[in-house]
Amino acid sequence: MRSLIIAAGGGGDAITAALLPPLLGQDAPAVVMTYSWDRLLIDPLPGPRSVRDFQGLAEVAPGVHEVLSTSRPIGGAGSSLPRLAAELPARLLLLDPTRGAVGMAEQMATTAQVLGFDELVLLDVGGDALTTGDDPGLRSPLADQLVIAAAARTGLPARLVIAGAGLDGEIPTEVVNERLAQLDATELSPLSGAAAVRNVFTWHPSEASGLLAAAADGRRGCVQVRDAGDQVRLTDETARLRGIGLDRVIHLVPAQHLLQVDSLDEAERTVHDLTRVSEIQYESAKANRRYGTSDPELSPECLNRLDNISEEALRYGVDYISTRRLAEVFGIVTLHAYSALCDLLKRCRSDRYEPSMYLVQGPLKW
């Protein structure tokens, strides 16, 4: 079986997706369909980008476009995909949600037909794709649910692969695992070879995928994450991958109500009605709060504040702080400053920093 891999949540899911082919028994580099839907650090415009937001895309087939290292977002938008296209061992195809699940299903089906794929593999890091719609910690259901609905519409063999259960801090690990058990999920080989992509996290702020790569490289312990300072734990189970046939998933999740949706606006309204959550509204409100703000000056002196943050985290039993969490605490608003923060940690605290996280009480033990 040749598998077309779909990064269900966009953002960092595409990075993990690039590592899947060996775990699926395939030798060829991954072909990954993914949203261009990044954090505000990368893209100051809320919501996902469409084909119209880029120049320099390559048309693979009618309605299907590949993001190249030379592609560029336009109109004030931002995107991590061109740089990922240069650094990942994968081809990246843009998943455009403008026409909702209907349009996305057409893109998936056309890609599978033209490039000769037998099945769709949907990857979700964290497991919030398995939401029933009423999970208290749910923050970002739209992207995953649209992908599930679109894949189901194609009629192609399709399965959902969950990696890093609970790592995104939305649905607790034990709840994700319980749903995987209920759905009789199949165990895949655990994630490995993550060292090949870990350097990406020196500039890419994906939190869940970065921590998953760290877990695959053997890191264990409690990590403070997100702007709210939630905690997730890296364990021997974190790097497990489990797959479920999409025909079993679709009846559990809100995606069942998106099968006929043919616009992004309608999809957002439907998901909001079902879950009372809208990441586009959340991103819009956050973007408004950030308007007119600038990045803080990052100097070695700010390491004193980092020490205070670390001491406070240590009192709560935390072993690591994610670099995304540090960026939020320091008030960083651009990708340039995020990269500068990672560079500062690498230069001044190399014994406690590695891509995606910082050890609160060092040094690191390799």
C-alpha cells in the first residue's frame, strides 16, 4: 500500500508526518498534504492560508499545489511550509480548506489518483482528533475534523494515526488512550529517527511535535507547556503510534456533521455550534491583543528572569519548560525573536537547552 499522509492539524503535524513512511513499511520519502495554518508567531493572520495566499506554488494536478522552498506567502501572511519544504525529507502539498470538506476531498482524491496512492493516512499529534465535541480542554477542533470529514468523503481506504497521546494539552492522555482502546486501535511501531528533524524546532514553535520528537529521543519527565502553563508528561508511552480505520472514527467525532460542508465559514460555524470552540475566533482575539506590541529585548540579563521562572516551575514538580511556553512568558510575538530566544539558550545555557525545551534544573543527561 502506498500511503498519502495527511497532517490533520497543520503546523507541526507536517514535521512528524515526514517521519512516518518507515513506520508504514515504505521506503520512499513522504508525500504530505498539510494546511498552512501556523501560530501567530509565524503567521500574523488568523486562520489557514489558501492557494491565493502564495506565490511560486507548483501545480501537481488540477486543484493540487506543492509548496516549494522558493514559494512565498503574500498579502501580509506568513507560513512555515516553504522552509519546511527545504528542510524536511518530504514533499509538501497545500491542503486548501476554502471549499470546506467538499473541496478538500477533491484535492485528496485527485492527489491519490495522479500520484498513485492506495490509502490515506491521517496523522494527529496529541489525539484531540478523537474529541466527542464536549471535552473540557478542547481548543482546536476545526482543522482535524475537516480533514476527517474530507478523507471520509473520498471513499478511499483511510485510517487515523494518533501519536503522542495528550501532548497537545487538550484531551488528557488517559482519555485519549481510553478512546483508542474503545476503537480497538492497532499498535504501530513507535516513532524513531526523530533526530533527523529535531533541529527544525530551533526555529519552528510547534510544541506537541517538538515534545514528541524529544520523547522519541529518550527524554522523560514533566513539561510545562502553552501560555497557561499546563503540564504534560513524557513517558515510555509517549512515542507510541496507534491507528484506527476512519470508518470507526467518523461516527464518534463532530466530523460526521461536516461531510457536505463546502466552505470554511460554514465548517467553522458548524464546529462552533457542536463544540462551543473556535480557534479562528481565539486567534483573532489574540492577534488583536498583540496589535502594536513589539518583541522584548533578549539579552543575557533576561536569563535571570529565566532562573526565577525555572525555580517557580520546579516547585510544581516540572522537569522541563517548552520553548513555546518561554516565548509566551517573555512576550515574544515574532518568529525572528523566537529563533533568537532559542539561539540565546543554545549559547548561554547549552547544558540545559535542546530543541523544543529547557531543563529547569540542569545539566542535561545524554
